[in-house]
Amino acid sequence: MVESLKFIAPFAVVVVLWFVSTGLVAMLNHRLRTTSGRALAIATMCAMSGLGLILLSTHSTSEWAIYMSFVGGLLVWSWHEISFLTGAVSGSHRDPCPPEARGWQRFSLATMALIHHEIALAMTAALLLSLASVTSNTTGAYTFALLLLFRLSSKLNIYQGVPSMSDELLPAHLGYLKSYFGPKQLHPGLVLSTALILALAIWFLFGAITTSQSDMAVQAGLLCCLCLLGALEHLFLAIPFRDSELWRWALAAKEKTNLGEGVQP
């Protein structure tokens, strides 16, 4: 029974953190535009705290250190989420895609609309993975790298076109990005990427089951659940389900704020 709880605990932790952290990011981002600086400042403090957690747990592979490093990776990721959604770090091109743009021109414009964000993500991933290569606790780096992989896959699929897309979490000042979304259709790339993420989840699950080390089981369990959530988010792109409904409680902050904005002199 105790061993079962140790196996289930990482899954419960990831689901709760995923649900709460996504909601908090949405809540911060959908405040008044005048508070975007405050949201970015809060995100920066979270990122510094996350980096601190990763550094504190680098030379320990105890279960508490694995969880600490995982939370650290999520906190560092949150800065990139907020910095992008506030428009602080996005791209050099901030205009809608011209209707006549096709092929390489459309891809180039879409890339330039996100280039600064992509560079920041790549540099952070390189830093964390370099740190992981000389330390014993790699959880935070692997967490960030997986999130980056899933996000890149989602972006490419949305660019190609997906049957269902919830864009309520995208703020109005980034509305021009919608012009780069592909047609609403299911294409093989979405099916393949979802299958590959599920295969990665199975690989981590196998590692969690077969390892005799409790710390490695926890790490593999955390990363397995993270992959399952990544596959779920890809599935949401294929089925007629508005995943933004899961965070309606966070988006309600936007509605209340907008009402308050309307009554101000």
C-alpha cells in the first residue's frame, strides 16, 4: 500500500500543479493591461525562486529534492508564459499575416512573430540542461525541456491547422497571432505528435515501475504524468472541447476587471 501511494503521489502532484499554475497564469495575464508590469515582476520573482529551488536540489536525489527541482522547473517556465502573454517577450513582427502570404513567406512571418520568445526558451533550456549534465538531480531541467518540446509541437500543429482551438487564454494584444493559425482540419502531424508523446509517457511509466530506486521512480512518475498532460492538451486540439472551460474560474477575474474598467471615469 505504501509503495502504491509513492507511485500515485507524483501523478497527483503534477495534475494539481498543472491545473492551479495554468489558472494562476491566466488570472495574472487577464488583468488590466496597466498591471502587466506587475504580473511580469511577480513572474520574475517566481522564476528566480524556481532557479533557486533547482540549484538547492542539484546535488541531492532524495524524494523531497526531486519534487523541489520539479516545482523549480515549473516556476522558471511560468516566467516565459507570462513574459509572452504580456507581450514583453514575443517577436519582432507584430502584424497580422497578409492574406496573400503562402509557403515560406507565411512561415517566416510566423517565426518572426515568436522569435524572441523561442530564443529565450532555447537559451533557458540549454542553461538548465548544461547544469543537469554536471549534477545528480536532473528533474527541473527535464521538466522544462519536456514543456518546451510540447509547446513547440503545439505551435507547429496550430500553424498547420487543428480541428479545435481554444484561444480565450490569448490576450487581445496578441490577437494578430490568430491570423497565423492554419485551417480547422485534422492532419497527420497532430496524430503523430500525440502518439509520440504517449510513447514517451509509456517509456517513463516503464522506468517508474521497473526501477528499484524510490527517487528515480518519483522522477519518472512526475515526467510520465507531465507527458500524459501534454498528450491531453494535443488531444484537446483534435476534439470539440473548449479546454479553457477548465480555467473559467481564472478567466472570471478578467470579466470582473473589465467591468471595473468600464465604470472608471
